Amino acid sequence: MNRFVIGVGGLALTVSSIANAGYVVEDVPTWRGEDNTAHYEWETFASPYGKPNFANNVPPTADAMLFNFGEDAIITGAGNIYGYGGALNIHTYGYSDTDIQDVVFNFATMGTEIDYTGAMLAWNDGTEGGESGIIMPLSDYNMNYYEEVDFGQGPGAIANVSWSFDLSDISADIREIGLIWSSDTNNISLGTASMDLRFAGIPAPGALALLGLAGLAGGRRRRH
């Protein structure tokens, strides 16, 4: 069974100095916890590269996964994904067996910053050869908290950023979504992430047979 995953082939922080980069301000959707919604959060991570990180607030489920595809990353003692030798490339995926209407992503980072304008949202209808699209650039994001910090060897920042999407005007029945971003360079620590989904109906539990993508070659449509 394949999951919809798009594969993608400064400041010098010392690892011991990196605390857990948790939220100062999180963008919490007003509908979190209501019927027909799901909330996933990652407060610690287990895989620095290539393998899925499952949400910490629910039993391990393939309905929500976070990957780093940036090489030379490590897991710190605080459980962060730290881009020690290279940039992070973070993919956060959500899957459903009913139409996804709204989605909110939150990320808390320390050190160098996300390339905000290079982020993208990918979606598809969960069927091989079906409808899919990519929304980019994502110029509308919320900087919920920002603090410039000198970590001892150069400037950096504590940043809490979120992206919110209303997907209800897309005619396709969206079953799979993924937010993808990279950092500007190395020495960035991802400490916390969350994903909130709101559905058109109540999703049934269990895994889906989903589409696996090898690259960004297909379906590069922008949302109009």
C-alpha cells in the first residue's frame, strides 16, 4: 500500500544548546475539537530523515505523517529535527476517506528560517490518475510569533508560523493533502508541528489505498 508522498531528492548552533522549540503562539482554528474534524500534533520526533514521524497526541496512525527529506539532519536530545549539516525539507501529510474542506498547519522553529515563499500545498483525490493540484506560492501565512535571538554564534529567530486553507471551492473530492517547505539553509530546529483537518463528513477509521508520487513532475496546477 502506497501513501501520497512527494519525494525530493550561516548560523552555527551547538546541538546541546537547542531547547525544544515549542509554540509561543499557536494558530488554533475555531473548529478544533468539533465533529468532522481531526487534530494531529508533533511535540517530539523520532526520524531525522526519510521515514515517517507519527503524531504524538493520538495512537500511531498513517492518516497523519511528517517527514524530513533534507539530508544531514539529526534528532536532538529535546526531540527536535535539527538541520545540522543541511537545510530541512519538511513534508506534512494528511489522509481521509471523505472530502477535506479546511486545513490549518502550525510549525515552531528556532535558528535559520523557513523559505516561506517556496512552500506549497499539494492535494489529490486519492485515486490513481485522478484529480490533483499544487497551490503555490503560499504568500498568505500567519507569523504568530517572531523573536530575533542571538544563539551565541550569530543571529537567528524563534518563529511560530501557520498556513490556513479553505479548500471547499475546489470541485474535486480531496482525500490527501501535503504541505511542503524547506529552510533557507542549515542550522534550523523544528520543535513542534500541528495539523488540523475539517471534513465534509465523518471519516471512517482505517488505512486507505493511496497514490504514491515520485516527484513534482505531475499536476503542477495552481489554485485560481
